[in-house]
Amino acid sequence: MGTWQGEIHGTWQGDRGHGTWQGDRGHGTWQGDRIAFGADYNPEQWPEQTWATDVELMRRAGVNLVSVGIFSWALLEPTPGRYEFGWLDRVLALLHDGGIDVDLATATASPPPWLAHRHPGTLPRRADQTVLWPGARQAYCPSSPVFRQHSLALVEAVATRYTDHPAVVMWHVGNELGCHNAHCYCDVSAEAFRGWLLARYGDLDSLNDAWGTAFWSQRYHDWAEINPPRTAPTFVNPTQQLDFARFSSDEHRAQLRAERSVLDRLVRQPVTTNFMIGTGSKYLDYHSWADDVDLVANDHYLTAADPESHVGLALAADQTRGVARGAPWLLMEHSTSAVNWQPRNLAKAPGQLRRNSLAHLARGADGILFFQWRASLAGAEKFHSAMLPHAGPETKVFREVCRLGADLRALAEVRGSRVDAEVAILFDWEAWWGAELDAHPSVDVDYGDRLRACYDALWRAGVTADVVHPSTDLAGYRLVLVPTLYLVRDADAEALHRYVERGGTTLVTYFSGIVDEHDHVRPGGYPGAFRDLLGVRTEEFFPLAVGERVNLDDGGTADVWTELLHPLGAEVLAGYADGPLPGVPAITRHQLGDGAAWYVGTRLDRAATTRLLTRLLTDAGVRPAADAPPGVEVVRRRRDEQSWLFVVNHTDEAATLAGTGTELLTGHPCTGELTVAPGEVAVLREHP
Ligand code: GAL
């Protein structure tokens, strides 16, 4: 290339910018000497005079990384094959001169209007064949070869032009792939689905067996007869639905891989894309995507309807670290205050922006970015908060942004360290898809419900968990929680069995181990795959009516679910006092080899869940990161002998904990006792 030399005021001499975010490909090898801090920056929404002010204010706030060009396709390629990079050249030069690094988008997130106008077949269709038209964003079918061809041409053009640009330290593929177009049911997708099925099953007999097509006269004799699970008179074949979910995740992943293979030819900076990991994001199996990015990046937004949204945040962060297999990750987007897409968009209280950001950092993030830098004046997101609000820099939000920038500078040394966790929670998108298929015993079984209930109890106990795929090596954990793992593969169930035999402790919750990877029931009694592990056998489910509650003989209550369970070697810890199954066991413990496997066959209330988890933590010898008052979040990051204790005080009262070292946000030494003011955060570099 070399076209950049001299164009950027002679500042570029072929070095790699600030030397940050460079390095080997592969998880956790993202290099940088600072904690990343910044936002999506959409300068094309503003007159050029504003850009210099932006850079000046970014510098004031301590911003060091911005994602540029995410929704710029229609400007960069106004007509097919004609590229206009002038404005982007000027923005990147300004940012570079201001010392701000760029995570440059491949700009493929949303196709320009001309694509659908010329190629209407690129538009996605719902299950009932409704077309999703352009006018919003992401209106493309992920299997469309036409979309693929045009998007890759754009990636090629952008990467060729900016490969050696000194501002560019990272590449950002698309944006939240599959956010609005996760599933497409059009004819192009149908053809691609058939190809995917052929690769998976090889022949029609295998597919017919896997899909159980002997049922309801569904046997296929020709591949051409197979379609996506389109709107049908009644329940569509569940394995067809499950395979379509797998296929759809793979199609979006294929777009990521295709873009990355263009980048791999042309650029040397690390490549990522922003995932949407959290209990609200069901459709993409990010465990299978993790190897396609050089560092895992995630977007997270608080759920206003969640009264403990800071606990939901912690769970999403721990899930993200699980996808990153423990390596540091990047928070690519969150909000400084309200979003605009929930029914009621709650603004953040003073201090909440900081607590949220530092809680992500505590749980393994090495960078904190927001959507977006400057609040839009037009378009569907004009009421979404930003680092720089409509009201300008003299605002609560901008002051808090500047404070956070200073905090992150003070915390630079934690970069690259890892989070301590002695507990694992098994989490799997396939199990989620399976558990929530239709025609099940009760619509009240929600995959994320027990996950969150167990997680809440751990959070309240100050215990950090890695939320990991069921195939993860469990040997290093003292306790493994298995919430609603409806679908489980033989090998993963066997690995859990071995883990317990060798001294591990596990807790399995109801509606787990029920089916194999084809969604076929495991016969002989529930919970099929875990029957021997748990030493129990359930002969029939007894789901409860709406609002119905049952009492347990240990004082707890439960709802949603009961089951006719027989102990087969397990000790009974509690049974039903009433309801449809009085006297039947509800909570059991099975001594197996050197370990123990606990089972809960119902949906315990919060107090009973807490009691159970407290017993389990004691049984397994798990300790909190620190002894802290209720409502105070404690997490430890560690590198070799050095550790940092993060303390996030979510309460209205000062919190005092034991601690010795240096508190990094104030620089104060701490000799024995650490006090954290209401709503504040402390990060203690602990003396080894
Ligand atoms: C994300 C998206 C951003 C912006 C943001 C608003 O899903 O990646 O572009 O729309 O939500 O919260």
C-alpha cells in the first residue's frame, strides 16, 4: 500500500501506531499497555467541524479506542463498486493525530438500500414468508450469496485501503451478527439448510432417524422435500427446529469467517466482532464462534425490568469470560445511561455508570466501551444515551465519563490478569434451544431461570463462577452447577460423572439430562443422562398449574414443577409436604465415589435456593472472594502472585472489609481494613 505515508501529516513512519492491541492471534494475546476506553464513533452523522471537537473531548475524557465505520456501507459504497473513502481518511487522520486508536469496522453491518433494490432476493423472510424490508438495519438473508459477494468486496476494499493505517489497531467484523436477522426462512436459506443437513447427516435415512420422521407421516424421500421450519398447522418437528437453530447460528458464523478470511490475507491487526452474550440472547451459539475471533468482545445492556440488573450484568460478564475460556475480553458496548429500545428506558443513577463499568472490569474485561460517543440528533437511536449527551459536556454523564477515564488509567496494571473462580456453571445454547421448544410439559420452564437463581445465590454469597460450556474440563472446580441442562451429549454427561467420582460436587436442577443431541428422550426414567450420577429415577413429571405452590417438609416452597421421583441410592434431603406428590422426594444427595451429586426436582423459592446453595458451598469448601456485607460485590483478579480485589458497593451504606495493600483508585494504602463509601468502588492491589 504505502498510500498513507505523508498523508497523515507525516506522523506515520510505518510503525504500528501506539503499539497497542497488537500481537499474536489467539485468545488473550491482545496486547496493549492501557485499558481500552471509548465507544462506537459515528462521525458521518455530524458535520466535519464537529470532529475536531469530538477528538478534543475524547482526549479530555481519556478515550483511547473508538469503533468507526460500523454503519457506513451506504456512504462508503454509494453505488456498487464505487468507493468513497475521503471522509473516513480524514476522520482516521484526526483520530490518529489525537492519539486515539481505531477499531475499524468492515462496515458490512447493514447493507445500503441499493442492494435490496437491485437484488430483492437478499431480503430475509420470516417463518410465514413475510419479507423484512430495508429501512431499519440488517435486512439481509445470512445465506444469500449475493449479500456475501457484495459484503466481501467491501471488506476487501476497506482492508486494502486501511491495512497499514497507523490509527487502526483492531478490526470489527459486521456488528452484532444475527441481532435482527437471526433466522431467515426464504428459499435461498432453504437450499442452504439442505446443504447443511447433507453435510451433517450424509444420507436421508440418518436424517429421518435423527428427526424421528416416523412420527406424523413426516418421512422424507428426497432432499428437495425438506424446508426450514416454516409456519405450519401445528407444532413443527422439534429436531428440525433444533437443527435449523444450529444451521442459523452457523450461517452467521460463516459470514464472520468469510470476512475474517479476507482480513487474514490483508491485515495484521487482531480481528473481533461484538457478541451479544447474556440471558436475553438466545440464537447464536457463541461457544462455537470463540475460535473465530482473536479476542472475545461483548455488548451488554441492563434490563430495566430486572430489579437486580447489576446481578444480571455480572452473570453476562461471567458468561462472556466463559466463552473466552477465561481470557480477558473486551466490553465493546454498554450504555452510559438509558437505552431507547426497552418499553421504559431507565436512566442510570449517579455512580451507576462507574459501578457497571468496573463490575465488567472486575469480571475479566480489559476494555470498557460504550454505544456511542456522541448522542445522535436524528434516527431511531436519538434518545439513546451516549458518552457525550445532547446537553453537551457540562452534564452528569460526561463528568462521570471523565471520572471513569481517570479510573481506568489508574487500573492499567490489572490488564491481562485473570479472574479467580472455584465454581463452574454449565451453560449451553443448544440446551437452551432444546429446553424451550414447543409442546413441552410446561410453558413455565424457562432455560435461564434456574441459571439465574443459582447465580443470584452465588452472587449474594460473594462467590465468583465461571459460566462454561458442558465440555469444559471441570477438574479444577470445587463445585459444578447444572441448571436445566435439558439436552446433553453423552460425553459431557460422562465427564460430569467422572468429575464427581473423583471428588467433585455437583448440583443438577430439574428438566436436565432429558434428551440427547437429536432431542430424543433418554428412556428408562428421568433425568436420563444423569440418573446414575444422581442416584434417582423419575417416572413421571407433575408440572404445577399457574400460580400453584407446594410446601416442602424442610420449610421451603416451590412452584412450576414437581416430579414422581424415586431415590436409587441417593439420600433424601427434603420432600413435598403437599401438592400433587406428598411424601415424594424433592431434594436429594448422592454420594458417588469421592464426591457428591445433588438434585432438585422442583423450582425452589429464593430463600430455599439460597439455603441449598449455602449448604453446597460449605460441602464443597468454596469460600467467597472476601467476607463482605450484603449487596457488596467482591471479585478477585490475579496474575501470578499478584492479586487485585474489586469491591463494588451497591448499597446506600459504607461497607467495611478486611484488606491489606494499596487501593488503586485513590492511591491510599490500606492496612487491615478497607472502607468503601455507598455506591462507590474500590480496587485493592493485595500484598502477596
Ligand atoms: C446494539 C448495537 C448498537 C446500538 C445499541 C443500542 O445492539 O450494536 O449499534 O444499536 O445496541 O443499545
